[in-house]
Amino acid sequence: MESKSDNTGIATVDLPFPKFKSGKVREVFTVGDQLLIVSTDRLSAFDYVLPTLIPDKGKVLNRLSSFWFHQTRKLIPNHLVTDAPHELELFKPYAEQLRDRSVLARKLDVFPVEAIVRGYLAGSGWKAYATCKEICGIPLPKGLRFNDQLPEPIFTPSTKAESGHDENITFKELSSRVGMENASRIRSLALELYQFGSQFARKKGIVIADTKFEFGWDADGAIVLVDEIFTPDSSRFWKVEEYHSCHAAGNEPPAFDKQFVRNYLLKTDWDRNSQPPTLPGEVVDQTRSKYLEMLRILTGKVQ
């Protein structure tokens, strides 16, 4: 079976396994009691899947997540079974579609929340702070500026909407959804993962301003890291030197993540009540380059 593509990336994959889910970026198939997760080159922004693909984006997401899953496995178990399913006999006929952009993962129940950690006052966190000087019920000092580093990282969970907008929630609201014990464990794991990733990335010259995690639980009730981790789709990346120089001048540092595309769309006349426009070739090329650069810097590997 063939991958469906517009010759500038992989839009979807067609495999002879039951479809478990088709997400904004990933196609997920059921294989026994496991999941085959394939990262396409689709890109979402403002709750829309854009009509333009970013070549190699799925490979970057997959390879970065696999890298971080291995780096963090002593902190928390994760859903990864293998990051080379194309080498297994069952999947060898589909190796070209799966190589570098797929994982075989445990099938787990997933908490219906996004565990967001913010180390800097950016994005929607800045908007919330500018309105009421707090984020998700967490009060912050007065006088902070856009993109300031926070006194310490904060945990700001949100709902996970299959369609439409995710909604920020307080820790109390999270506890009512998943139970106090699970909420406390999710918060502590998310903060621990952020501290680990942030320190690792800073040694490579990268700021992780904020990020999101997703967690599930296994048959024994243990909390497990799922989905993706520290990718340009789930995180806000800046280069350390550019952050300091831009921040001192009151400017936003260049984004090496999905924010680059969001910023482009915000400059167009798209009204966000209709399907998003096609991205010009220059934006596609720059986005691809930024994703690949993060892969190279963080992992030391190139495409």
C-alpha cells in the first residue's frame, strides 16, 4: 500500500491495520494490544490542520520524541515498545512508509488533560498574566514582562479537546477530573521532566520556554508518559543567545517551533473563522529548516 502525498511531504498513510485514531498530525493503528503510531508531515495551528505539508516534519517529531523517551526513561516509564517497527517482520512490507516516522507503543488509558509547564512568560501564559496577574489560578509577581523567565517553572494544565479549543484549568479542577493523587503525581512528574529537559537543552544552547506532556496509566495503575515529548510541535524553543539579545531589546526571539507558522498566519488577513490559507514555499522551507535544526542541535543527529 502506498503513502498518500502531494510530493512535498506525507499527508497520510494507508496500512492494512485497524485504524485506532486519526489525529491532527498522527495516524494510529491497532496492532494486537499495541499501537502503531505514524507521524505525518501535517501541521496544525489555531485548531486547524493546515492545507500545506512540511516535508520531513513527521520524522523530526518521531526521532526527537524517541530520543527524549530514552533520555527520560529513568524518570518515568513511557509507552515506547520500539522506535524501529519497520524492522519487525510484520511491518517489513511497509518499511518505506514507517522508517524514521513511526513507533510501536503500549496501548494505555490516557488522562484527558494536557500537562503544561511554563518556565517563561510567553504565549497564552502572557495573555493570562496581562489580564489578571495569574495563570491557571497561580498568582505571579507584578511587574513581569513579556517572555520574562519565571521565578520558577509553573504547572498550568488544560483540558484536551478532540476538536475546538483546549481550556486552561486550575489544579483543583484537574484534581476533580483525575483525582487528587493522580493530579499531584502528574504535576510533580511534569515539573521534573521540564527541569530535566530544560537543563539538558540549555547545555546545547536552547531555551525550552514551555512545553506540554500527556500521561496515561497502565494495568498496575502506574503513570506512564505517552504521545510526544520536547518536540517543536509541543514546545516553545528559542536559542539562548537570541533570547537574551532580543529580550533586552524588548523583542520576541525567533521561534524554532510551530510558533513560527502561527506568527506568519497572524500577519495575514485570515479571519480564523474559515479554513487557513496555503503556506508560501518560503515559510514551508523555513519551518522545515527550523525543525531539522532542533533535531540536529538537541540530538546531534542530522536528517
